Amino acid sequence: MSLLISVLVTFLVIFLVLYLIGMLPLDSRAKQIARIIVIIIGVISLLRYLAVF
């Protein structure tokens, strides 16, 4: 049960950060780079929760 809650919280945080990046007044290239960085960090944290790392 704890694993499921951790994964859901991680998805929620990733979604929220991606939403906030979309609201920032940046050019499209900077937004794209920020989105890629957030997605990579999110995937790494999910893999850590699933005991891959």
C-alpha cells in the first residue's frame, strides 16, 4: 500500500511541475528542456520506488 501511495504522489508532483512549467513566461525551447528534465527526474524516482535502482 505504501508503494502505491508513493507512486501516486510522484505522478501528482510530476504533473503539477509540468503544469507550472507550462504557465511560466519562457520561450518554447526553454519550456521543452525543462519538461524533459522533469520527466527524466520523475522516471528515475519512479524506478527507485520500484526497486530497480
